[in-house]
Amino acid sequence: MDNNRWVIDTSFKLSNGKQPIHDFFDTLTPNEFHYVENALDRLEKYGPDIGRPTVDYLEDHICELRVRVGRVNVRLLFFRYNRNLVFLVGLKKYGSIPKGQLMIAKERRIDYLANIKKGL
């Protein structure tokens, strides 16, 4: 593996075993998913510091991967953990990021880090 690459981690699991990012991917059209895959490939290669319009910092360590597909704005909320980019929330956006979705991402980040500490 290229040590300069970032690791894209979409495997975050809820306590019920569901994987919210994978569930979100299932809601995308094939065309939307194609654009998301391309954006994830760029992110893996160049990292989260590539900036806008691809990546933007939101708050409290949460960033967004920004993917435009026609009139649809796909957003994937993530955070950095070492060289891993851990994806927590996926949504289609029609304005600003809903505060509720941002709060969910923050809570999931806390859960993820707590599980790392516990060795899970």
C-alpha cells in the first residue's frame, strides 16, 4: 500500500450492527454512486486538505465530502483518525447541512473514539 494514501473507512457500525454509510450508498442512483466513488478515490489519493469544492471543514473535527451530481448535492460527513478518514453520515443536501445530521456525526465520532479506547 502507498504510505501517502489515506484510508477510506466506510465501515462504521451502529450498536444494532447497521452500517449507515453503506445503507446510504444503497439509496443512491448508479450515476450518483459513480460520482461518489470518484470523489472517494480523489480523497484517498490527495487527502482531506484538498479543500473546496471537494472537502470542507464544518466544525468539531467533522468535515464533509462534497459531491455534485446534476442538481443533487451528495454529502458524506467524516473525520480524520490518523491516516483514516472515517465516514459517519451520508445525505442528499438541498441547502445547508441540517444541524441534526451534524449532531449525529459528532455523536458517532465520540462513539468511534470510545470504542477505539476500549479496543473494540
